[in-house]
Amino acid sequence: MLFSPVEIQETVNMFMRHKLDVRCITMGISLLDCADSDSKKANQKIYDKIMKKAGNLVKVGQDIEKELGVPIINKRVSVTPIALVAGASEATSYVEYCKTLDKCAQELGINFIGGFSALVQKGITPADRILINSIPEALASTNFVCSSVNVGSTKSGINMDAVKLMGETIKATAEASKDCAINGCSKLVVFCNAPEDNPFMAGAFHGPGEADSVINVGVSGPGVILAAARDYKGKPINELAEGIKKMAFKITRLGQLVGAEAAARLGVDFGILDLSLAPTPAVGDSVARILEEIGLEGAGCPGTTAALAMLTDMVKKGGVMASTSVGGLSGAFIPVSEDEGMINAVKQGSICLEKLEAMTTVCSVGLDMIAIPGDTSATTISGIMADEFAIGMVNNKTTAVRLIPAPGKKAGDWIEFGGLLGGCPVMPVSKFSCADFINRGGRIPAPIHSFRN
């Protein structure tokens, strides 16, 4: 017998009771060969290539779901950062490029397409600036496109001119999309040390160093890890850690199977498997609730960062035991609006923006899906980002910021995004200004340990 009855029942429980799923299969597609001095020709090339490469993505995902009984929640596409492609044209706005991506997503039936992006960690090219300036209108006039900008890295330092520009861009995007069904800022993420193979939105793009097309898979199982934590109630932390690691191993094997099968059927390379505890607004699918099960009265109370560090590390260790293809972000996400337990933590006052920042030193991403008052200044937003990116730069890890200024809203008001994006209370931010610091511009140099040649 290949599997014991206990193992079979355990797997059934993962799906039926604990909300285990393959959160996404994301096809990465290189658009470097679509560059053209004529933007109309470039857009046509982009449309043709995406439709050709990803034409069967949704069907293959659905077929695998039926045959294996594995829920695959999202089918997505990521593309080469558009600034690298559109820069060959003489276009002064890249909104049409964004609309072409949106058209592809709609016709393919996918959930999101990522890659309306720019990489500006060391400098801003004219094409990068055009793309960034296009973001507010582009995200307000499309439904399925996600945008990202990488403004720093451990190797390059932090481009503070770009940080200042992105603070202004986030404000402009919130205003441009205030009447849209989905706030554009929920589809915009700013990075330090952005990975080139991340399958999760809104930060997915297909890095220049990647193959022509690949399949990257994101697996998520907060509910499964929560159930594992309950099995170790009252036990020493090292025993709990071992239990979480073993469960992460099992989850990763599932993702490996789905990713390899999808890649084979689509005739592309299997890229990476991202094992990330990515929560949803559904009850029982929360990272915050795992932290509470570990022994915290509320996410954000003393001990939270230590508990999250252990959780993230055990997820990574279980993943790399199970697959040689673990990549992307892999760990634990702490988005406020997408985590039912985190929303409750904000409501009850056990967590604040500064504690969330501290938690990002040990988790997978950063300050994610956080609503802030609509009157927050662009320089304050830039200051929040600069702090977060300093954490990423110094610690050689990916950090990101997805802040949503809520026009007309103040701290404590509720803002609703809908679907997997959820909703959350608006969180207060410091009233003290960092404008003089941000307005200096320039670049924060790379840390001394970045020089390793």
C-alpha cells in the first residue's frame, strides 16, 4: 500500500476542513522579443505572445483540479517588466501597454496579470519614469493588471529619488481610482530586493534572467498549520516547531506535484514553488490565528515577532526538505485586510503600524494591504517605505509595501476592497513629518556587507 489510511484521511482533512489549496499557478512570460519602436506593433506582439503562451493555462489548471482533487484558486500570468519592453518605443505614456495586458487577462479568463513594473533600485531611466507616471491612470482604467516597482536592494542601496516618487504615485493612484470597484493601490506594490520568480500578486513579474516561459506555483495552508499547532498545545516550542516543519513538508510535496504537472501539460519549464502562508478573509485561513494558537492573546502583543520568526523559519525548512525548487517569497504573509485574525487584531488594538514593521524583519514580505488615512502626505508614505526598505536592504531579504490611502477616510473608519482583498479598519500613522529627509533625494548607499566579490 502506497499510503496508509491515516495519511489519506490527513490529506482529505487538509482540503475539506483546513482550507489547503494551491493558491496560484502563475505562468511567467518573457516579452523582451516584443519590443518595437512602434508602440502599436509592440502592443500587438505582446498580445499575440501572451495569448499563444497562456491560451491553455486556465483549462490546464481546471483539468488538474478535477483529476487530482486539488483546489487551484488563481490562474495568473506575469510578464517582463513593461518598462524594459516599452522603452524601445517613443510612447510618452504606457497606459496602452497596461490596457493590452488587461485585455489579455480578460480574454484568457485569468485572475490577475503582473508586470506593469520597473526596476529602479540604482537609477531611473526615461522609460522607468514614464511607466511610474502612467501608474495612476493605468491602474484606474484596468481591472486585472498589477504593478510593482523595485526601489532598493542590498547590492545597490535604496534609491530615495524613487522612494519619493513612489510616495507621490501612491497618493495619485488612490485619488485616480477612488471611484473604482478596486482601489488601484491594492494592485500596486513597492519592493526592496524583489524576487524575479514570485508567483504572488501584486508583486509578480517575470525577471530578465528567467527562461522564455515558466510555471511558478504558490501553495498556501494557514489552516493546515493552525491545525498542526493545535495538536501541540501546551508542548515545548521546539516540539511545536518540528510539527510545523513536518506539515510544511507535506504541503510542499503537493505543490511540487501540481507545478510539475502543469508545466508538462503546457510545454514550459517548471520554475519555482513558493510555499507561503498566504491568508484570506475567511475564518480559519489566518496567520494571526496561528500566532494566537502558539500562545499570544492577540497578534501584535509581546512575543509576536519571536513567534512569527519561528513560524516563518519552520515553513521554509519544511519546504526546502520537500523540493529543490523552493523560491519566490516562501514563508508567512501578514497582509492586514486579507487576514481575518489580523483585522480583529487591529480592531482590538493589539497591533499597530510600528509593530507590523517590526514583524516584517522576520516574515516573508512587508507592510501589506494596510489602509491609512486619506490625508496622509506623500512624504509620510515615502518615509514608511524607506523604513521598510532599510530592513530589507540591511538584512538581505525581500521587503515590500502595499499601502492604500483611503480618500475621505480617517483612522478607525472601515474600507472594503472585496473578494480575496478583504477589508480592514484604517490604521493611524505618525503625525510627525519626515518631509525634509525625503526631499533630500539621492541614494542611501548599500550596507558594508553587500560587498562580497
